[in-house]
Amino acid sequence: MTRKDSDDEDTQQDTTETQESSSILASDEYVDIKDLPGVGSAVASKLKGAGYVDVISLATANPQVVSEVCEIGEPTARKIIAEAREAAKMNFLSGLEFEDKRKSVQRISTGSQTFDILLGGGVESQSITECYGEYGSGKSQIAFQLAINVQLPKEKGGLEGHAIWIDTEGTFRPSRIEQLAIAKGLDPKEALQNIKIGRAYSSDHQILLVDKIPELINKDSKIKLIVVDSMMALFRAEYVGRGTLADRQQKINVILHNLQRIADRFNVAVYITNQVMARPDVLFGDPTVAVGGHIIGHVATYRIYLRKGKKGTRVAKLVDSPSLPEGEVTFQITSEGISDVEEEGKRK
Ligand SMILES: Nc1ncnc2c1ncn2[C@@H]1O[C@H](COP(=O)(O)OP(=O)(O)O)[C@@H](O)[C@H]1O
Ligand SMILES: [Mg+2]
């Protein structure tokens, strides 16, 4: 499969891209869970309510958890999961097909050149990029900047695209978007118009909002960035006892797999944040531990640890990446957004 990569095909680019990616990702054909043998619409809606929104999430589900949340016997749950696995049959891509898919990866600039270099050119489509760090470390500011930069033309580090923002903490600020838009020479109202914001009030609500994303992208093919700020806050607030930990992890897994699937299927970038708390009781190793760290760690393609640096700067450390070396860079957050630190002679 060949792709033209010239810039003069803009007018037909969107439809071409959809067709191509769907043929590359033949394994991703959509089977609604209610069409699985043994799943009626009643069970399907229970499943969806519990976060099992598609065959992939059901295929990887735990039978006990499915049995519990759907109030069905465990043998039935097992049977349904087996059907989901069958329907989800993961096709293998040849190395060449895989390379082709990688070629369609697009990048959004963070606003800082050194930060972009750390990430191999910016925040990637087809991947989940996670920033974790303490309160005030800049996780949301990066999200604001990406939601603006995605709208910029390609030569300025953008994708002439739109964004979806799932806000779980109530920290989305239209005024900040406007401020950053003006700094980049965009019309502030238009920039706001190009961002769809979903405020999630519970973890189940968060699951439903993520479930809505394919529909939104089908309506607006310019969507190139999904922000979830933050991924874990509602789960952390709702699931306090250890007894429900497995359930919580299962749901987080479902969301993350859905996000990864959306990233692949629509060639969009997914940026999620994860607040961590300093743990003074941890004597050895990293005193900041990502909440839900292990689960996210297995799914996020790029994990960045953010912390405050000297003189109001921020330090980003690439922790996990399939092909890039680990490394650290310093950037700054000003009223105009994310940028390189201006100083002669870079610090190490
Ligand atoms: N308008 C602004 N001008 C300069 N710095 C800002 C502005 N808005 C936010 N910041 C910086 O960003 C920090 C908050 O970062 P934020 O991304 O909200 O943290 P979190 O990691 O908790 O999401 C503030 O402490 C401040 O340093
Ligand atoms: Mg924040």
C-alpha cells in the first residue's frame, strides 16, 4: 500500500486517510457487543454501562468481574468473553504493513523544541502519551498547549486539527486557551470553538465520554488530539477500599484500551495526565508513585515524568519509550505557553 505524502492533496486527504487506515487495520472492524452470540440487548447495555463498550474491551475482561457487574453467572460470562475474543480476532500485520502504518504517524509540537526532540519530534498520533507529576508540575499546561498547537499549520508544528478534551477535575480554562491562541496568532474564539470539552463527573461518566469519541470523530474528521485530564482523579476518589481495586483496574484498563484503539483507528494523538503525590514514607527509589502506575505503564506508549526545576522551569523525563533513549529536558511555562528555556549555554 502506498501513500502520497505530498501536501497538495489536502482537499481529499481526510477521506483517503480513513479508507487507508481501515484497510490497514482490517482487524479493527466494528462488531457491536450486542451482536455477539449469547448477548442480548439487556446484557449489552449492562456491559456497556460497566465500561465494556466494544469487543476488544470485553475480550480482555475478567470473567468474575463481568459476572458480577452484569449479574450473570460466571459460565455465561466466560462464554460471552470467548465470543468476544473470536469476534476480535487480532490479525497480524506484516512488517511492511506495520511500517506503512507507522509512516502515517503525525506529530504535534509541545511548543518547546528540546521537549519535542525528547519525544522524537513531538506528541505522536497512534500513541498514548502520559505525563505524570505532582500538582502544579505542568501536566495541564502541556494539554492546553497541545490543544492550541494541534490547530496550527504543519510547518508550525500542528496538524490543522481539532481537539477533544475530557476534563475530570474541572480545571479546563477557556481563558487560558484564548491566551495561548493569541500568543500563536490564532483567533481566540475560533480556537475555543475547535475544542470539544466533556466534563466527567464520575468514572462511569468518563467511560461513557470516551465511548462517545468515535462518534465525534466521525462527525468531525479534523479531530487529531484527545486529552484526558486527568485519567485517574475520579477513580481515585471513588474507589477507596482494596476490595474494589480489581474492579477499578479493570475499568481503567478498558478506558486505556479504548483510547489506544481510537488512536490507532483514527490516527489521532492521545494525551493523558496522571497526578502523583510525593510519598515521604518511601525511603528508596522514586518518592513519587504514579497512581494506577502499573496499569497505565503497560498501555501508554510514552511516559513522561514532570517536575519543577530551578527558577520556575520544568523538567520532563522520558521514562518509557519503545524506541527512544531515556532522557531529560528543561522547558518553561510562561503566560505565552510552553517554550524552551532562554539562556546562554544549556545546562546539563
Ligand atoms: N498564565 C500563566 N502564566 C504563567 N504561568 C502559568 C500560567 N498558567 C499556569 N502557569 C504555570 O503552570 C502551573 C500550573 O500547571 P498545571 O499544568 O496546571 O499543573 P498540573 O500538573 O497540576 O496540571 C502554575 O503553577 C504556573 O507555574
Ligand atoms: Mg492539572
